[in-house]
Amino acid sequence: MGISGFEPSFLIGVDAIRQAHGSRLAMLAGRRLTGFALVRFAEDGDWFADCPVVLDFDGIQVEVCHWKFDELSIGWDTIDTAATITGWESVELTPQWSHSDARLEPFVGRVLREVTLEWRPAGHDLAAGTVALEFVFAGDRLRIVNGLDENRIEVGAAHPDHVRHRLGR
């Protein structure tokens, strides 16, 4: 993708995500969301949802990227959102980091209460078994979910088929 520092390590399932990242995600509670970054195309401003969503919590950067139908990579402080995205010279679109998004902007400056993992139990539909990260703030929730081979951002109450797995310290 040409993103400086991005070396995804994709995991599958709640247990694998909890084991690899659960304690670090839980330790974000009490920190303020101070910024975020998404990749958008310069030509039309469209979000390129295949690229990671980067959230900054008081200097701790969490990099979330869904891939395929059930894989999730969570990175920590590796992506340089000030660096130019390279390797797209033969494509007609120019990806660049953006710090503007109507869904994310209302959360900037707010203190994170907790992080939960959401997983749709097997047997419901094609999304069965996908893992989402839910960031809980006072009065509202932000989720980065698997949009079936890309990231999707959701705000508000989760679909009732999701099961929350609270991450404790």
C-alpha cells in the first residue's frame, strides 16, 4: 500500500485478538482521543477503506485494518501519517492521509472509557466470526468493523447480533 511503517499482522477471531492485543487495548481506557488519520484520494476525497484507520490516544497510536472476510491487524505506533504514501504512480488516484471525517471528529477530545471486542456468533450470515473494535466514550460508541474485505466505521449502538467481549486490565 506504500504506507510508511505499515506492516500488518493479521489475526482471526476474538481469542487471538484478545491474546495479542487485549491488555494494550484495555490500557487505553482513561486516555483522550487526540487525533485520527484515514487515507483519502486527493482527486475526489473518497475514503480508501482498505487502508488502516489510525487513532491517537494521548500519544499512543492504534492502527486498525480489516482484511478479507475475517482478518484483523492491530498495530501500535508504527505508521507515519506525515509521510507521503508511495507506489501509486501508475494509478490515476493519489492516496494521502486525511485528518477529516464527520464520523470521527465528534470523538476527538473525549476520554475513552473502555474498549470491547465485538464478534458476531457463527451461523448468522457471511459476517459470522468477524471481530470489530468498539471504543466506548461517555454517551456514544465508535466501532471499526469488517466491511467484508475493508474497514467500516460505525457510530452509536451496535447491531443486536453482536456480542461484546470487554477487555479488562
